Amino acid sequence: MICKVKVISTGSKGNAVLLNDEILIDCGVPFRELEPYCKGLRLVLLTHVHGDHFNPETIKRLHFLRPALRWCVPPWLMEPMGRIGVDRRVTDEGMAGHVLFYSCSLLYPVCVSYNSIPHDVPNCAWHIEFANGERVFYATDCASLDGIVAQAYDLYLIEANYGEEEIQERMKRKLEAGEFSYESRAMESHLSREQAHAWIAQNAAIGKSHVLYLHQHQSEEELK
């Protein structure tokens, strides 16, 4: 049985994904969007400091209302978490490739670990394994997933930000018009649909794995 997934928001306007009503991945939305799920949360995993993944006001509000809620973050987010007032006693600093186990109050005990992934700020992908053996992989805002292995997972949540041919055509049109192109930044810091599909083909298991593509942008505004 695949874990329950609720995509609260994905894309440049905010990112927050809920697993089994208890595990929140990224917190880049206004608090009102999280409020219906606040009481059930048991663990929050964060990836990087960009505001559409790390909303300081929402994090502060969530910590105020749920002071015992645990947060698991990569090393580069420890200082930002402390700066906005999240208690160090409920903040776990992950280490690349090191597994952390959460069991006390989760309905489904989980093991979590991360890999660093290339972006324009330090960022990570999360591996999540439930007690029943189900495994989930989450990665957004990455230039590539080269070297990252997640074989035969049950669920993949990864970005497929743009089509390579489409974005090249946009860049060409803007160059010819003498306009500035944000598309080049997207290519340097986000995963294309072609990259996402190729990586899935190398890792997913036919008949077992499910894939949910996130951070799929269509408009030029969202490519910024």
C-alpha cells in the first residue's frame, strides 16, 4: 500500500508535501495553507533556504503552536532555524547518507536520510522509509540527480521543471528580441522533464514504483 500523499503546494509560489498526514516535506507556504494539517504533524523535513521551501513566518508559527514537533534539517539550515527561534532540542541535524530514525509518536515509524543535490544554494533530496518497508524519494530544485541512487522505491516525488526543447526556443526568441531570459537560470538550477524521465527509468521498478512529478512550470513567470 502506497503512503498517502497530499501536495499542499508545489512550484515557485510555494512548496509543501504531506505524507500520511504526519510528515511534512518543505514548509514554503503561508501558514493558512498548513493550518488544516497542523495538529496531525509529527515530523517536518526541510531542504533549503529559498523562501518557496523555507517560509520563516510559517515555520515560527508552526513551532509556536506545536513546540514539541520535531524538525529534521541538513546542516546548512541549522543556523537559519536557530535565527528564527526554533528550539534546538526539537531540531535534528542530519548528515549526508546518515539515517535518522523517528518512532516515538509517529503512526508509521520512519527512517530518513538525505543526499546533497546541486542547486544555486545548498540543497538536499530526502529518502524516507516506513516501518512497513515502503520507501519514498523526494527531490526538487536540482540541476541534476547524477550519482543519486534510489532503486525500486515505492514512490518518487521529483521535479520535472521544463521541457528542454521548449526552453531553448524561449531563450532563442528572447535573445533575438534583445530581452533578458530567466530561462537560463532554470536550466542551471532545475531538473528538466527529460532529465527526470531518464533518472526515473534508471531507478523505478516496473509494476511497483509510482511517480508524482512536482514543480512543473508552464509560464515564464514561474521559471524565474
